[in-house]
Amino acid sequence: MQFISTRSGMEPASFTDILLDGLAPDGGLVVPASIPQVSAAQLEAWRTLSYPELAAAIIGLYATDIPTADLARLTAAAYSPQNFPGGVPLRRVDNTLVLVGLSEGPTMAFKDLAMQFLGQAIPYVLAATGRELTILGATSGDTGSSAEYAFRGQPGVQVVMLSPRGRMSAVQRAQMYSLQDPNIHNLVVDGVFDDCQDIVKTLSSDIDFKTRYRIGAVNSINFGRIAAQIVYYFWAWLRYTDGTFSRALNDAAAAAAPPPAPGGAGGAGAGASQVDFCVPSGNFGNIYAGHLARCMGLPIRRLLLATNENNVLEEFFTTGRYTPRSRERTFATSSPSMDISKASNVERFIWQVLGEDFLAAWAQLGATGTLDMRDYLPEFGETFGFAASSSHHADRLAAIEWTYRTSGILIDPHTADAVTVARRLSDGVVPVLAMETARPEKFAHTVREAVGDVADGLEERLAGLLALPQRATQVPADPEAVREYIATHCA
């Protein structure tokens, strides 16, 4: 498997080559030169695999330069019972809605599942090559703690994580800022997440600086994380359709099925039980992984994209116009990990849609601030299977209350965005698998606002964490300030 850049300025490279760099040398995002296909027989053969075994099988389709035995060892360590004592469970809410429990890891967020793999794979590559790495990342709430827990104390690795001042929950801050490991560096940026992300892109595009200080990335711009996230979708579909959760799709569901995914030649999707996935999305990384899973042949009918009040992605998938917003127009919401107005990973999707027209279109976006893809809008739904809607604070509260009243399950506000949109866009026939984002303990204030005394005890579970001393360095929203910090502390 070879990887190329969306901006056409990178020589084809292997998985281990691109794993350490994140952003492509030309400033674009790394994408697979071709999408591997999964047959129906292969999909069925995976049904009995454990999560670590399935991860090794799927990631191995992309990481073809890592020996099979080594990859199996890496995924076994990443997804050990110690890291994920609850596994990756599916929980039924009602007859058509199921929650996929992605938040059973050490920081109680879905990003642990991908980050723990990188926490094994990156040191493996560093050891093999004798290199060291400074991981430079930006977080809107969960990526930071997931990365820091995955890499804390790892030899040869420094982690410099940028987070927006005042834009994360108390638990998210405590998980990051309480870490005292000398290789963990938390920089609090006077701005929003998009400012943090822009700084990471600026420094990662400076080839001299990147080379001198061995800069790499573990944000979802790193394709290694995307590869690990693809596993979620296969696991959830296999578990749902193994007889435990499955119910026969009636003729209406079969009639609603779209053509096979692009490039799939029928693939596993032909004649198989289809589902919809609903994904709360800010930076388009998790749902892009679902898009790749669908293109690989997994029987996904639709990918339902859920946004909060920062609904740039909803606008894109419903109007065909992509217009990122300024920091002043990026709202602070009760689902803060999605307070993003420049979705980095959407570049990968647009590249796939536009093909050879991509570079001209991307230049148009840079020049005008808007990318007009209205001519391609039908493809978003008919070919690529996307639908989108947004959720607001009142919707989140209602979704948390409804989910608890219906099933006895407490959910966090980001998952509530997914539940809101899943219920709004569901046809009541095809099952919807909603991707859980975080444990409710991380957002106890909002959960309590929704269900009152039912939420008592959530914060107390994390009282010890909240009481720990915290350390972080405040910096302006200026790449030069971060550049200076890295030069001083990570040389």
C-alpha cells in the first residue's frame, strides 16, 4: 500500500513512512493511493475475531510494510483489557437506535481507541529507525488527553499539545494538565481550536523546522489514526449483525439500499444487512474513517453527520458550499470537542470527489473563503451516502433525558448530538448505530442539567482527578510563540 498527498507534491510513501509525519511535505493530507476492498467472504471470516485481532486485520490492509506478527503484537498491546476493560460494547436504546461504546479507554473518550494504537506503533517505528519524535498536536478536548496518556513516559517521544483557553470541560483540562511526565508539554493558546490547528499546520509545513525538531502529528490529520478508526465501523457492523442485535431488514429497507460503494465492485455490501451510522463530527476524522469503511465494501447505507451550533459541515453536506468560519464566529457550546469551524479532514473527502479538479478548487477556497461544490451535491447522498443535520443545547438536553428515560443509559452531550440527528434522520426501518464520543462523567454539569439528580455521583467519581495539581504554559495564538517553546524545551 502506497500513500500520496491530496496536493500532489509528495512521492508515494509507505505506511511507516507517513506514520511519523502526519501532514504531507507539500502541506496536504496523506491519503491511500487506492482503497483496499473487502469481500463478503472476508467480512464473514472476521466475525469471530476479537477487537485486537480485527484491528490487526484491517489496519494491516493499509500498513502492509509492518510484518503481520508485529502488527498483531502492537494491536494486542493497544487494546489490552488493562486499557479497555469494558471492550467496545453495543447497547440498544430502542428498536432502531444502538450506541457503539467507543469510550471505554483510559481517558473515557472515543479517541483512545485510535490513539492507543499510535502509542504502540510510533515507538515501534522509532525503535526500528533509531529516530526521535516531537509530537505536535491540537485538541478541542479529547485528542490531547488521549495522546498524552498513550505517549506519557515513552522513550524518544516529546508531546507538545495545544489547547484553546477556556474552551474545554474541567475534566478534560484536568486529564491533560495534571500529567507531570517530563515528556508532556501542555500549551494553552489564547484562541479557539481552529487557531491551535492552524499553528500545528503552519509549523508542520515548515520543512526546515519540522526536520530540525523532528516534528510529527497524532491529530486526525495523521492517517495512522484514521486507519485505526476504520476498525470501529467493521466491529460495530459485525457485532450488530451477528444475531445479538440484528433484526431482518424488511422489503422497504432493501429497496432503500444505494448502489455499491465506489470502487467496490459490489464488495461485502451486495445483499448484506445494511445500517446507518450517525457520527458527531467536528474535524471530520471519525466520519471520514466511516466513509473509507463504506468504500472498502462495508454495508453502510448512510453516514449521518451530526454537528453542534458550529455547523459548517452540515452546511457543506446540505448546500454544497464549504465556508469555514473565523474564530469570532466559532461558538463555545456544551459539546466543546466539536467547536470547530475548519474541518481539516474534509480536504481528503473533497479530493476524492473532485479528482484532478481538486487543486484548482482548493485554490478557490484559499482565495475566496468558500468552495462551491453544488454541482456535486447529489453525489454526497447518492454515491457517497452522506446526510447531515445539527443539534443545539436544548436538543442535547432533550436527547440526554430521552435516552435515559428510554433505556436507562446516560450519555454525554456530544453523543447527544448524534442521538438528536439519528432520531431526526432515521427512517424508522434501517437501524442506526450512533457513535458514542465520551463518558458522561466528563460532562457531568450538562448531564445534570438534563436529568437532574440522576447525574448525582458522576463528578464524585472523578473528584480525585480534579483535585490534582495542574501545570500548563499559556501562549498567544501565534506560531512563533510555539516555535520558540519547542526550540527551548524539545531540542
